Amino acid sequence: MTDILALLQCLHPYLTKTTLRQMSHILSAIITMTGRVTMLGISRWTEKGGSYRTIQRFYTTAIPWALIFWLFVRQHLVQPGRTYLLAGDESVVTKSGKATFGLDRFFASLAGKVIPSLAFFALSLIDVEQRRAYPTAVEQVMGSEADKAASQAKKKKAKKSATGPKKAGRPKGSRNRDKTQVVWTPELRLIHNMLQKQLCLVGHWLTITHLLLDGKFGHNNAVQMALSCGLHLVSKLRHDAALYFPYDGPYSGHGPRRKYGEKLNYAAIPTQYLQESSTQDDIQTYIYQATMRHKEFAAQLNVVIIRKHNVKTDKWAQVILFSSDLELTYSQLIDYYSLRFQIEFNFREAKQYWGLEDFMNTQDTAVTNAANLSLFMVNVAQVLMRHFRQQYTDFNVLDLKAFFRGHKYVAETLKLLPQKPEPILMTHIFEQVSQLGSIHYAPPSSISA
């Protein structure tokens, strides 16, 4: 059985021996246990030295999680020479009561409405070749009164503009503004600080050039935030975004040079921009790529438009991806944005197996440790599963938990025997019991038996 403490030795210079020992007890218990991952649940599955009081001490210890994440990923998961991307996303954790630190009302996409919850923003390092994401930083998103006031003001403004006709042209007295100078929201400041810390930790170990964010960040402010960190943004625009071809006509001879050419008509995109077309099950797919302009963005955008046509119903749908990197090919841009979804698997595993939805801590430090620990477990599980996947490519988290739980049951049973069995018999027992409850794992000896 893998020694968890040995995996954590790379953290020794930055965590005390006591904290490392506590963490090894907790990680082993979380992998083995059934039921909700709470402090009380963990204490029931720990070995000697992992009492409930010990677990309480660990959860109230301030831990430099960003550094811990990176040291572990660098030691066990990162391979120099490969291509890595940074992806970011927010996850909402439902909570009841009123005492939990950071509790507010956040929009949950699964529920489709605003609910009492906690929100966490995470960064993950994505291995392009392996197509896996490794969490490297987690921060809690805090709602503020200023955000709520700004949101209410925006709604009132939209409601007011909808009631009356809008005057044509620019408002009187308005001036051109520098679109590279933007006002950052608290959320963008949080992401910027996380990126700065992450890039500082990565240093010369890896060269990261692209940041992947979902359509919520498909705006100029997010592009400028990414560029300020030395990264190109890959994201998504609205399906009806007003895009313009760059103007390439003659100079009029007076005033500033014209930037915007003809507006893009999605129903009649020029064939010269068509990169690929295919048909499958009555669905025709057309992929276009062009360098476009948007009046809300400071610079030109590398835009990829994926249009689908249902031959039977004659309906059209489209997705618009973009990047500030004008050198990306259409296949790279599509591939990079599709890799962003790997961070969703991180959140799924953290909630389903490692306690992101289960913790009942209420204090600041304890909530931070609980959220970071659940996503840190995603990386630990990846390291532990790597050995099994050399033989069982479909080996998953359920198989890993069944393996550890089987070893736990055998070890506890052997303690009750007056005399230990022969080593060969013990090995056979471990192999037999470790496959109980597994899906893809079956030791060869147990199959032949």
C-alpha cells in the first residue's frame, strides 16, 4: 500500500513534521473512508495519531496552500518539455445556516438561480499532451456591498433604457477612451493576484503563455487582465457578438485612420474564411477563422466561428471562440478551449469524493483548509492512480478508494489473529479483498483463482 507520508516529503521544508504527519493521516483516511468527508468522519477512519482533536488542530493551522500545491505538482506530475496551459473557473458550494465564513448568495448553474452558498475560484495547470488538469491554487470569492450596489445600478439602468427609445449617435460630450485602461472588478483583481502568485512560483520551470476562461470572461477587461500578466486569453464570445472585419481600404486623407470595416453577417460568412466542413447524422458543421475587431475590445481578436446546420429542421447554431493570440490556428484554439473543461472534472471529483460539498467548518482558516484540501486530494489521487493506469487504463477514483478500503479491512482483521499468515497467503488475501467494490481493477492472481 502506497505510503502517503512518502509522497508528502517534498513539502517538508515548508510544513512542520507535525503538520505533515497530520496531513498524511487525514489523506489516508479520506481515500479509504465512506460517507461524508467531515472532520468527525475522517477521525473515524484514521490510524493511531489521528484523533478528532488532532484533525481540529490541522484545520486551524495556517498553511501556504498555493506553494504546497505547486511543490507537489512539480515533484510528481509536471514533466519539463511538455506544453502547459492555465485554466480558471469558479465553483459554488451550497451551504445552510448563517455562521460560515464567506457565506453569501451566489449564482449556481446547476440550480439555475442564486442560492445561499460559498464560492471558490481555482486555477489548474493543464497538461496538453496528457489532457489532464492539476489544481494549483484556490481562493474564496467574497461578495461585497459594492458589488451588490453596482449590480442593482446596472439593472436599474437597463430597465430605464428599455422603457424609452434610445437616441441615435453618441451621447453629447462623450470622449474616446483608452480601452487598454480598464477598471477591474474585485473578481478580476482576485484572479490577477492569483495569476501573479502562480507565475512567480512556476518561474523558469515551465513556460505558460495562455489562460483559459469560460464565456463569463469573454470581454475586454479580462483580456487586459490576462495581458498584464503576460498571458494570452482564450475564451468565448456571445453567439450574436457584433464583429467587424478590419478596414483595409484607402485612407480618407483626414482624421484618424478607420479601424472597422464591414460588419460580419453570420448567415453569409465569406468562403475565404472557411477552414473545415463536415457532415455527420444530418448535422453540417462549418468552421471559420478570421482576424476580427469588436468595438468593446482594444485590439484585434483571433476569432473561430463554429456553425452547425440541422438539415432536417433547417436550424442553425453557432459558437464563437476567440483569443488575443493572433498566431493560434483554428484547431489549436478549439483544442485549447475544449481543454478548459478539464477543470470541471477537478471540481466534480473534489465534490463527489474529497469533501468539497461536505465540510461543516465555519471559521476563516478552517474553511480555507477544507476547500484547498479537497482539491489537493485531486492531485494526490492522480499520483496514486498513475501506477495502476499503466496496466488498467480505465482505473478511476472508485477503484482507488476500493483498493485502499480493502487494504484497511485486511490490516484491521490481521490484527485480531493470534498468528499472522504466511507472506504469500497475505499477499493473496490483500489482492482478493482489494478488488471488492472496484470496477476496473482485478489483480491477475485473483482472476486465475
